[in-house]
Amino acid sequence: MLDSIHRNELANAAIKLWRGDNESLQYLGDSANCVYSFIESGETRYLRLISSYNRTKGQIEAELDFITYLNRGGINAVLPVSSVMGRLVEEMSSASSLLFACVFEEAKGERFRYDSAKPNKEHFRLRGRTLGKIHALSKVYISSASYHRFVWDEDKLLIDANDFLPKSEKIVWREYDVLKEQLQDYPKSNQTYGLIHGDFGETNYRYQDAQLNIFDFDDCCYHWFAYDLAVTIYPHGWRKEGLQLLDWLLEGYSEYVPLNVPLAEITMFCQWRLIYMFLVYARKWGFENLSQQQANWFAQKRENIARRYKWCA
């Protein structure tokens, strides 16, 4: 997005708008966005810088509206913080780009790390209940923002795929084209389709007091609810206990949402997630001057995509 010097200059300028301590600013990383932590009045805050190339200001405002709505509905969604000017989104201009700055509270709690030697039933049921409650609220959500989030196939990652995924990636293109066409004709209703988190994986929530504190709604979009379930379970399908974990996830989910999601549908969306994540890292890393670890990652994902998503028998 920017070189590190200009990125840090903009971050320092941004946190002044939230009365942040510049000495406390720490760069945490980037994918589509750049994220920093800083201290404001003794509290840890998180700054997110988003390029106007990836998200419009209206799309960001719609995301923050959805987060606030979920929080009012009883979801522990980490809230945005207003700047000294009373704005949730601030514009940061440089010579070459326009960035949007947002600041969020800290998600309290511990990160979940899977350990097959420990009982995981209650955690996966909690994860399912949390998603079920989000989707139940989404079904009756009416945006108070003047703009709306994008539909799944309006995602910039998909729109720009030709720019960063070489035609030589024949396996990925084949599976991508077939499944995208299938999804464009896939049935939807207000019971199966709505605004979702979009990236409800283990890096985007913290566990505290038998609840999940959720953050990073940057991928929220209009999608099938089953995709959110697939996103959170697909890294575990290869485990011998993968289908048991899915059962526990769906048990929790069904406490809030009447459940009629066949395994074939979850599997289809797990395959879509495999393809989607291949695109994420194709855009981020490219295919030249790869480290051995990156090359191995692509090789394994190509193999997984080619054989299509499988649950451990």
C-alpha cells in the first residue's frame, strides 16, 4: 500500500486525531490494511488504515454501523472509537493515495489455540452460538448508514483476480470459474443469505468469561450464512475429529438459527474458502522471489484445491 516510512508518517498523523501517544505506536502488520496499536489515556487502541482503492468511505461507514448494531444486540463486537472531531472515519491523504483511518477498542481475552488433547466441545458450541446470534440479528438488520456493504462477488479481491493471478495457475482458475458460476446461480433467501462477518477465524476473536469478543469486520459482506460457518471450520476438516467439531459448531448455531445446512453445502463453501485464501496470498506475495515456506504454502493449497475440500474419513 505504502512504503514503511510514509506509512508510519501517516499512522503518526492519524493517532493524533485520537489523542494517541506517538511513542506507543507499534506496527502490527498488513494484509489488505495496515494495523497499528497505540495507547490513548492508558487504554490500548488499534488503528486501521485502509486504502481507498480497496474500500470506499461509505463501505467502511456501513461496516461500522453493522458492528454497532450487533453490539446493541448483545454481540461482543469490538466498537470503533470517535476521533477528537467526533468522526469514526478520518481521511488521510498522501501524494500517491487516500487512506481511511479507523480506531477500535481492544478485544479483551485470550486467543484460542486448538489443542486436540483438550476438550473442545464447549468452545466450538460457543463459536456456533456466536455465529448463530450474529446471523439471527443480520436477518432483521436495516442499515442506518447512507451506504451499504458490498455483495460477495463485488469483493475487490475477486474483481481484480486477473491482475495478480497468472493464467498459468490453471487448476486454481478452473476451480474458481466453476464454483463462482455455481454460486452466482445458488438459491438465496433472507433465511440463508445476509450480512456476515466474512472472516470469523481464530485470529479475529478473543475468549473471555465464556464469551467471544469479535473484531476485524473488514470482510463483512452480503453472502450465504453457510459461508461464515465454513470459514470458521475449514482449517479443521483435515483433523480426524473434524466432523465432530462441525457437529458441535452446528449444535451451538442451531440454538439461534433453525438449522437446515447439509454437509455438502458446508463442503462447497469450504472449497470456496480454499480458493479465496489462495487469491489473498497471490495478491499479497505474488509468485516471484518466494521464500521456500511461501512456495510450499502455494504448492499445498494447489493440491488441496485440485482434490477439492475433503473431510478426514
